[in-house]
Amino acid sequence: MNFEFKYFLKLVDCAIYNKDATAITPQNINWEEIILLARKHNMSAILYKTIERLPSALGPQKELMDQWSQEAFFYGLQQFRQNQEEEAILEEARKQGILCIPFKGLLLAELYPEPLMRISGDADILVDPKDKDKVIEILKNRGYVNNEHETIDTVFVYEKRGFLTVELHISLWEEYIGQRKLELEKLDLTNTKKLIEVTAANITFHTLGYEEHLIYQIYHVAKHFSLSGVGVRHLTDLTLYVNRFYDHIDFSHFWKVMKQLNYSVCCSYFFAICVECFGMRREALKDSMIQSEVDMEPIIEDVIVGGVFGNASKERYHARNIIKPYLGMEKTTQLKKSTILLRVAFPGTKILCDEYEYAKKHRILLPIAWIQRCFSLLRKRITGRDAYGKKTLEQAKYRLQLLKELEIINK
């Protein structure tokens, strides 16, 4: 792991606990590289206060520091505006007797020293399917427009440009998880009897129970890690959540659930990284699969290189479309080049519908979508703009092997 990567992790550790970073900051840091990493992981605002307190001889030059300051101010103001907008939506739903359940963003931001500095691109709100149309009407009345491309069967995405993107969930579980979805549904995490009332960003609302929310976070991290990667902030979210609510979580039961979902190994590695890099309580690992020292560096590097959702390189981004069909808990996964290429050409109807909107709306047009896809791949190959070139195929093969080792697939 290179020098800047190691320092970035130490800096993040200082930032999430509001610690002075002077002692861990050498004089030869490449601050341009650090701010690029911070942006890549959507953490430039979180790190700003920690950087600002460094002695001038150690910190970035004034021009870069001024730029960093402007970014942090802009993001903080934007987040404040988004919180106000989300509060207004929740209040209107409350007036109409609709139970809205925000999760992730608001609650996780409250765990940080400066909540407004944890920037969220959207608001995740869970509603009962019977109330979905009523909440959509609230959104439309406030000027929101449906993003049809991002909307799927269980998540309806509405945007108000310059204000907020709302992901309206009628289920916590999205696509690409195969048989695991059945096990997730059995957990009944959204049972109203398990909900808790919390206050975050000066907004009072009901959300998932303490343990239920942690289980969801692991699903969310594993899903994104499977497709193309997760960022450092996903791990700091986990760390701060476990540390804050440790006494409210039955970790013996939690690890039994992880085993039930076949997330034991991947969750153990994520937790071990959180303990090592960010000070998560070691007791949380007591019943995990980690019983001895393991080499976590390859996964840490994968997280850092990948960025917040693993989209830091076009190869990783395109590789996700190759990986998606493998995430159905199949018994065997062949990593031969010929098999992967076959997956590229014939990815399955779900992925095809996501790629071609007309096929999603009218399934009778699927054959046309198959033909269009084949011609599109052929054209890219001829023109040299092949989205599934050698580097992409290598990236897909590498990530599929990693998913096998973490037992996210083929368990």
C-alpha cells in the first residue's frame, strides 16, 4: 500500500473522532493526491476541519486550502438544504397519516462530529406499498420528477433539480441478490414493532431498529462491493454505527443472521478492517469468522482504489454488468474467459431491461433489445470503443474471484 493511501486512512481516523492529526502528518505529503482521494470517497467535507487545524508548515498550500474550504462550505450548505427538504416531505406525509421510514443518510450523518459534512446524494425513504402513490403525489406537488432510468421495481427515484433526489423504497431489497432475497425477507426487518424513534438533523422520525439497521448496512455494503466496490465512507459509517449503538445490538444473534445470509466471511473482513483502520470496537468481532490474523491489505487497497461506489475507473464500472448475473447464489461459477464473454453477450432479461428502457416497459420487445445489444457490442469492437475490452474482462475476473473468496457467491 502506498504512502498516501496509508496516510489517508490515518487522516480519516482522526476526522471521524475529531482528533488532532498533527502527530500523524509528515512534511512530505502530496496534498493533491490526498484531496483527490477525499473527493473519490466523497469525504472532502468530512476531512476539512481536521486539515484546517494542521500547522501551516504541515498542511496544504493556501491556494489548495482555500479551494478545500470552498468545497466544504458548499457541500455543507447543500446538505443543510437537502435536510430541510426531506423534513418538509416527512412532515407532509405525517399530516396525511403516512408512515415514512428514512434510513441510512440522516441517522448515519448524526454519528459524525460535523453531521452536515457527511454528504449524501439522496434521501432513502421506505414506505408501505399501499402508500407509495400518496407519497409520489406529495413529491410531484413539490416539483419532483421521476427518473425512469434509475427507477426499478422496488425503488422509485424522484428528483428536484438543485434540491434533492428521493429514493422511495417499497422494499429494502433490490435486484441482483437471487435466493438471498428470500432469506432477507424472512428477517422481517421492517416490522413496525421493531421500529425505533430517533432524532437526527433536528428531525424526529421512525427508522429501522438498531440491529435491523446494521443488518441492512451489511447487505448494502455487500451489494455495492459485489458489483464494483465500496468506499472508505461505507466503512466509517459501519464503524461509527457499531461504536455508538454497540449496547443495543445482540452480536451473537447478529452473527447468526450473517451466517444465515452467507455474509459471514465478507462481514468479518469488513469489520476486521474497521477495527484495524478506524477503531471499531474489537468485541464486535467476537463471534465472527475471523479467528486469527488475516491479510486485509488487498481488500483495503481495493476499497481505496475503487472510490465511493467502485466507479473510479471505467473498467470497474463496465465490469459490474458482467458480474451482475453471477450474484444469484449459484452453486458454481466458471471464471473462464469464454464463459465470461458469454455472460457479456447474454446477460439475462433483467439486465437487458435495465439497459433498454423500451424492453423494460414492453417485454414483448425483448428480442429487439437482444439484437440491438449484439449490434452495439459488434460496433464497439469494430470502432475500438469496446466497453468490454481486455482490462474490463480482467477486472471482472479479478472481482469474481474476490467474491468467491469472501463467499458472497458460491456458498
